[in-house]
Amino acid sequence: MLAIRRIIDDPQAVIPVPPEFRHRRIEVIFIALDQESEAAATVPDTLDPIRRFRGKGRGGSVADLLKDREQDRAPSFTRNEV
């Protein structure tokens, strides 16, 4: 796999593609190396409803499930009843 890493200090609207990548299927990944700009901070968060919902349950659901599982596995009779 051929890979080139290039850091561009001031990217413009068009970024040149190296000749060895032209006319080939490629993957392009953009990663900002500096702090988040104010323009990016104003973009609405698509996960906002999920973040608002997270943690709103009554809690202890895993402990409740484990307790129910133990009760289901426990014998429903004692030795004296047999």
C-alpha cells in the first residue's frame, strides 16, 4: 500500500493530488491538527439528542438483570419438599 503524509499549513479550496495517486481509487482523510475553530464550533451536534438521553435511566439495570437471573436459576423447592 502506497501512502503519503503531507501537512498543509494553509489549505486552499483545491488540494493537489500527487501524480502516483492520479487515476486510482484512493481514500482521503482530513484531520485538523490545531484547536477547533470557531466556525466548526457552531456546527450543530448530531449526537445531541443521544447525549441528552444518556444517563437518564433509573440506574442499577445491570444489577437488576443479574438478580433476576439468579432468581431464575435458583431451585423453586427445598430438599425437604422432595
